[in-house]
Amino acid sequence: MIRNARVSAVIALSCAVAGAGLVGCEDDSKADAETAATKSAAASEKAGDQDLLTGTKKMEIGGQLVNVSCSGTPADGGPVIMLLAGGGDGLDKVAGIQKTLSEKNRVCSYDRLGEGASDKPDGPQTLKSTGKVLTAVLDRVAGDNPVVLAGHSLGGLIAARYAPDHQDRIKGLVLMDATSPTQTADLNKGIPESATGPAVELRDQTLAILHGGEPEKLTVPDGKVRSAGDIPVEVIRHGKQYLAEVPDYGPGLERAWTNGQRKWLAVSSRAKLSTAKTSTHYIYVDQPDVAVRAIERVTVQAVDGAASGR
């Protein structure tokens, strides 16, 4: 197994693939989580007709407990920002960026089943079933407010697959180094069956996760990118060419990764691609200002779009 964060990030499923203890996957943001969200049963604040969660609470959804955190005050009728962490990461990982964003916005995050403090899935998961959990969480924390989804890695893929089927609610997307929509094909082409060396184990571990492995047991099939209309979308890719360090196959993996980010532009007629120049896979950790500005831009554009009747 390659004990190197730069190599593990190639699969964009965080450290779920390459094992615990990798750089970027240690539990280094719990202190931020304490300040971003109260670690007790959430207090409720009344805003109009909606009871809004403030803090962190386990919600029962479909007979299972899902750990949810919310902070910040929503603007009148404005979007709620939902942060989706990558595979192997929980809401504690995004606590820092949640804290910053909540100074001006209502921001929530949650642990998907199998991640963080949420229950383990009771069986295999699909994008449809994990989407149902997301819908239930949004029903509880956003109500009738529009939503901006900001996802990293696997969380970005989930957000982009979810938005086309929920255009009545999802009014903006930010995809931070999102897993490629053709990740399985990209890996099979980039690290072929004839390959030898450490890249083979990386490929096999990655494909196992994509095809329903632990911890989420989520099957992530390749597929064409579907449109979510003309919502504002920002796709941000890493700028440091760390994938090139994978022995023998690195440069090809970098090219495939960049192509995968470009493919996500088809999710909206208003999508644009940018580069976090000094960042590796964890853009919101390496360059949090880049991530925050993008999410805030999309949130403002989502409000403007709603006001203009888009």
C-alpha cells in the first residue's frame, strides 16, 4: 500500500482507500469543529415558520442516525450552504470552512452513513439511496430555502449527480477537485491490466471502493454528466501536479484528472473552471480563501438568479 497522501488522493476518495494515518486525513480539525458547532444536543432557533438547527445533532432518518451540524443565520429567503466532505472524511474535516462561511451565511454539513459519527449503512448504498438521505437532511435544515451544494472529492461527485434531479431546490454548485464522472474508466485506462508495481495496488483499492467497499458501501458507476439547468457552478481543480509522482503512470493520471474536472462543466450552462494554483487535493484546506470566495460567489449568484426568476 502506498503510504503517501499525494498518491492516495489520485482516486479522490480521500483516505478511505489508502488507509488511516495519511497526511490530510488525520483528525486535525476537531478543535475547529468545537468552535464551528456546539457539541451538544442542538438548540433550536425560530426563523419564520421553520425550526432551525444550531449546533450538532444526530437526526433519525430512515431508522438510522445521521450526524448533522449547522451554524450561521440565514438571510431572508437566501440559500442554505450544504458542505459535502470527501470519502473517508466527516463533518469535522470541513468545520473550519463552515465556521468562516457561517459569518455571513447559514451553513450545514453532515456525516454520510458510514462516515464520522453517523450510523453505518445497513447494506449497500447507491447514489439514489445516499441522495435520499441528503434530501431528508435538507428537509430538516433548509426547509423551503434554496440550497447551494459545495462538495469536495466524492462529495463533489454526489452533489453534481444529485443536482439535476432536484432543480427545484439546488440553486448552485461548487465542486472542489470532485471525483471524475468517469473515474473507473480513467483508472483502467491510466493504469492498465498489464501494469506492474505499486500503481496496481492503488488501482485495485480504488476500484474496490468505487464498487461498494467500506466505509460507505457506496457504488459509484461511471456516467454521463447530466444538466442541472443554468444554475451557477464553479469547478475548482488542484494546481500542484502531485499525481505526477505516481510511479510510471503519474503524468497520465494528471491529464485524466484535469479532463474529469472539465467534464463536470456540462452540469450547467453557467459552469466555469478555475485552478487552485498552490493546492493539492484538499483545496479547502490548502487554499481555504479560494474555496470560500467561490462558495460565496455562487451563493450570491443563486440569490440573484432567484430574484430574476431563473
